[in-house]
Amino acid sequence: MIRSSLLIAFLCFSVLVNAQTKVGTIDTDYILAQMPEMQEVNEGLKAYDQQLQQDFQGNVQKYDTLVKTYQANAASLADDARQQSESEIIELENQIKQFRQRAQVMMQMRRNELTDPLYEKIDAAMRAVIQEEGFTQILHAGGNSLAFSAQDYDITEKVMTKMGIEIPAPAEEE
């Protein structure tokens, strides 16, 4: 009897909890790609990449010049001068290697810096839709993190509409 009462109480509680939960999905990466500001972000990233490339090429040219000078004068250099030239070449070579490794991190940091304000806009619009429609949970639909979600609960286009972003027409299948 007690077991049956607990089972009924648990089932009633489960139904009540499910009735109060409204879960939706959003694809922020898709929204970000549709934002007109992304063109400006991409141009900023391209300019930053070109600046990094120029810095890199400057170091490579300096390295090439040092190596050629060393090769041309190696036989006539005193031991101290030769060792100093070799040290400079090795140091510059290490700097070039480190720069290559840091460049990717620097590009990602720059991308985050430029896209953070856009994600804040998306977040504000998403919060408005959540408030208006009474969602209790929103899951990210981008990537491979979500196995299935009914289209009725996807708030991506609602957020885009709230932000004033034009929703592209679906591609026609052949």
C-alpha cells in the first residue's frame, strides 16, 4: 500500500514537473553567420592576419639575410664572431618557430575579441524570446551536441527576427 502510494505520488510529481518545463534549442553559430556585422569581423580578422604575416615575413627575411651573410663570411670570421653569428641565427630561428605557434592563438583571441559583442547581442535577444515564450531551458543546437529537437522548439529564427536579421530562404532541393 505504501509502495503504491509512493509510486502514484512520484508519477504525479513527474507529470507536474514536466508540465512546468519548456525546453528549446538555438543555433548561435548560424545566427552569427547571418549577422551583417560578421563582414566587418571577417575584414578585421583578415587585416590582423595580414599584419601577422608581414611580421612573420620580416623575421624570415632577417633570418635569410643573417644566414647568407654568415655563409658568405664564415671562413673569414674569428671564432667569437662566428659563435655570435650562429647564436643570433639560432635565436631568430627559435623566435620564428614560437611566432608560428603563437599566431594561431593570437588569431583566435582576436576573433573572440571581435565576436564577443555579437554574442552579447544574440544573448540579449535570446533572453527576450525566453522571457516572452516561457522557456525554462535552451540547448545549443550547433555542432554534434544535440541528437534531436523538434523544429517547434527551435528559437533560432525567433532570435534572428528579434535582432532584425533577415532569415535566408531555404535552399530548394533538386
